[in-house]
Amino acid sequence: MSEHVRDDELLQISDLRIGFGAKPGEASPIVHGLSLSIGRGRILGLVGESGSGKSLTCRAVMRLLPDGGHVLSGSVIFDGRDILAMSKSEVLAFRSSEIGMVFQDPFSSLNPTRRIGSQMIEAIRNALNLSKEDAERRAVSLLEEVELPNPAAKLRMYPHELSGGMRQRVMLAIAMAARPSLLIADEPTTALDTTTQAQILELLRRIRDVDGTSILLVSHDFGVIAEMCDDVAVMYGGFIVESGPVEEVYLRPKHPYTKALIASVPTLAVPERGYRRPTIPGPPLGTTPYASGCPFAPRCALARPECEDVSMTLLPVASAHTSACPFGGE
Amino acid sequence: MLNYLFRRLLLGLAQLLGLVIVVFLILQAVPGDPVRIMLGERVPAEYVETVRERLGLNEPMLTQLWTYLTRIVTGDLGESVTFGQSIQTLVASRMEPSAYLITYGLLLAVIFGGVLGVFAAVRSGTVADFTLRILATALLAMPAFWVGLVLALIFGIAWGLFPVSGYQPGLVGAFRTLTLPAIAIALSLVAVVLRTLRSSMKRVLDSEYIEAARARGYSENRVLARHALRNAVTPTISIVAVVVGFLIGGTAVIEQVFSIPGLGSLLVQAVERRDYPVVQAIALLAGTVVIVAGLVADLLQAALDPRVRNAIRNG
């Protein structure tokens, strides 16, 4: 692996293995030796289908793995410190002020029984040592930043009184309360309609441009990734199968999975008569434990016997562009 | 909220009116001549007529209902046939031990059930959680009078910590005499509260806004107290309100076991003597407590959860 530490990286995940089980010793691995890094002020897209390990990777960075999830090995270096080695109180401080997270479903990620203002002020005061009045002022200005009209009135409302897009803006405002240097957005637009989706993505980009916040954007939609990101890492079956600058990967994909994923992105062009959008054949990722070789081989149109022995090491394709397929996807 | 409060109070009043009518009908539903049944066969006919007139039972039914309603509104519950005193004095003298007993039992149940329910939800899937659930099921299966007897045997007779029968007024006396019966009542309620709270708490803890709260760097205690418990507590409030209703009648057995001169034992005596006006009064009182408990529960839930207020407003 060509892993060289660069100072301008904010987050560096190396050889991260995550498994599920009652104890770490008995855990069956789900994420197998994942490495990726996010530069300061850059947007990295993590793309792949459900069950590929995207969300688990995000949760591991937050130290928020669900019950039974264990980090089996590897390191997650954030700004020079290993997140996985932090004490409980260090983790709380890290979560409250250095990293922010927005979730997939804005309908369920705000507490339904408390007013927007009370939830925002709680988050602000937990991260920054502010008086209640100052925190409220800050909440108003945060809501202005996420372009929510009439912010003072919004503070008195309950989540169910806001639309999905408004709630996702509130989530973003809360995530940005302490000006974290990394924002994790786990499928932030999946639950929203297309117009709102575009607005939220625009807002994410503005946050990066204005605050210099690095963003880890998780999506299953290569279209969103191509539009938003500087770099992309494609995940399949707990491995990164291809990574690199987004235009490079999008225009010259090397891994058969990436190619199939890009081919399945809908376009606005009117399709010819009888045209059927290509889909990826075969069953999606199941729960069978990974044995060896390329996990995509069973569904790959170009699979050959050697695929069973592929080591899933990322091999250089061009500068910064790597792919785990040793056959160049041919 | 004010709009909701007003509507809910109105509903409560309607329920009270319904209760009074139902309780009034108890006497009408007694088969045969209620006065005869109350007084027995050997009483002379003139006396039966006197009692009938004194009770107003010779009037038409609607007139009787109206008299009954107006009397109740002015707080007049009437005269006991067999205890030889007004029902107000009778009930008032028996109210204190029952009120203390129910409050004491409920407090124990809510405190212990609440703490253990949260604990079991947080430790869900562990040995501690499993043990608590088994224990809760076992407690639910034990009849309160049997638990009462066992408690009396162990703590009262064998160890001599508490008296096993009677009631002493005043806080200290009530504490001494009511602790064992309150525990006997509370044990099965602890199980009810524990199980309800555990399951709703578990559901809330799995929700995304709890994960989002953790992602903001809140301490686990803050997540539990400020985000999870408040949202998980509504089903438990409903259950407790229903339980209060059951307790009014349910204490009768425990009061008998521990010879506590409360409303429960008064009810038993009144039924034995066929003293229907007293039975009516206690039914009225118990029904009122149930209605008020339901009202308090609904208002609490509406105060805790804006979606409840909304559902009422829209539907």
C-alpha cells in the first residue's frame, strides 16, 4: 500500500477493520482493512450500496459503533490524534466541538418532543461555554447561515412543524454549532425530494467554501458524488475498490463495480426506444461472511478464475487514482 | 395547550356525570325491592315504608336521579342504613389509611420500577436485564394477598420490624403500619412499571435522534435524562393511571390481610351488610379517582409531548 502521511490531511484512516459479534474476539469482520484520507477543506465522497460498510466507517470515526460493533484493528488519525485511542471524556469533547454529523433521515434525527431552540441551545452550550442568551443569539445566526427564513420564530417550533428540508438545515446548523473541522454527512439528501436535495448539497458546498470544513459525504448515488466531491472512494463488500480524484474516477473508472455504478446513474437525455438502463446483475451484498478474493467477482461480468485470489490491495492507476482490480476492469 | 386543557377538562366533567348516573343505577338494578333486601325479611312493613320514604325511593326514577345529582353536587352522600352515621363521616374516617396506602404503594412502584426499568433498558441483553425481567414476571404472577402474608411472616413476625396488623394515624404511625402492605401492593406494580418503561425506553434508545444526540458529544447521563426518558415515559404514565383505578378496589384484599380500617375494608363490610348507599358512595369515589387519574395522565402526556396536543387538536 502506498500510504504516505501528508500534513495537509485532516483525517487519515489506516487499515481499519470493523466486525460484529458479542466480543471483539468472536466478531465477524464487515469492513476489511479500509484506508482513506480527507484533506483539509476537501470533500470526500464515500459511495457504495447498502451494506458495503460506508455507514459503519462513519460511525467508527465518531466512535459511535452500534452495539456489537467492534474496531478490530487499524487507526483513525484526526489532526494528529488517534480517535480510537481517546478516553471517554476526550471522545465527548471531540464529538461536541471538532466533528459534526448529519444523518439520513431528518424526520427522525431531531428529538420530536423538544423545541428546535432548546435542542440547538443545548448543543451550542455543550460545545462552547456560552450563556443562555448568547447561545440563543448564536442559534439564530446559525439558522441564518443555513438560510432558514425567520430563524427566531423557528426556534420556538417543534420538529414536526418543519418540512424535511428545513429539518435537515436545522441538523446542519447544529452540526456546525462549534465550527468543527470535519463534517460527516451520511446520505444527507436521500430522504428529501430532488429540489430540496439540490439546495442542501449547495449548502454543504457553501459550508466548505466559507468555513474550510472538510466533508465526508456518504451516498449511494454516484451522480451526487460526482457533482459535489473533490475525491471519491468506492466501497463494495467492506473494501474500498477504487479511489481517486472525482473527475478521474468518474471519467476513467477502472474497477468493474465503479463502471457499473456510473453506468446506472440516470441522465436527463431522452433514452432511445427499447433502451434499458444497465443494472448490476446478481443479488446485492448478503450476510455471508467474506472468505477471500474479490467480493464483487460473483456479480462481475468480467470475472475470471484468478479473481478468487485477488488481494484487494489498491493498485495505482494514475496519480492518486487507485483500483483494487488487477485486471484494470478489462 | 390551553385549548387542549379546556377540552380535556370538559371531557372529564362528562365522564363524571356518566359515572354518577351509572352509580345511581346500581340501586335501581338491585333485583326485587332494594329496601326489603337491605333490611331483611323480618322487619315490619311500616318500617320498610319509612326507610323507603327516607331514601326517597318512592319517587319516580328521574326525580330520584335529579335529587341524587343535586345532593352529590352539594357534597351530601346520604345516610348509611346499617352504620348509623352519615356516609361523609363514615368515608372520611376510612379515607386516610387508604389514601396513604395507595400513595405509598404507588410511590414505591414508580420509583423502583422507574429506576430498574431504565437500568434494564440501558443494560438490555445483559445478565442483569435478563434477571430483572425474570424477576418481574415472577412478581406479576404472585397474588398481592399472598405476598402480604409472606411479608408479614418474615418482616413482621420473624424479624419484628413492622406491626402486622392495624393502623396508626399520623406520618410515623402510617409509615410503621403501612410499609408492609404498601410493599405488597407495590411489588406487582414495580413489575408493570419496569416492563413498560423498559420496552419504551429501549425503543427510544434505538431511535436516530438518540444517536444524533450522542454524536453531539452529550454525556450518556444527559442523553438518558434529557432525550430518552422524557420521550419514553408516556406509555408508563398511561399504565400507572389505569393501575390507580385497579388499586382502589385492589387494596380491599390487602386491607383485610393487614386489618387496616380503610375504604377497601369498608367496601367489603358494606357489601356484606347490603348497605347499598355506602357501596354507591365508594363506587362514586373510586370512579372519581379513576377519572381524575386519567385526566392527570393525559395532561402530563400533553405537557411532555407536543405531538399528543397536536393529535387532539387535529383529530
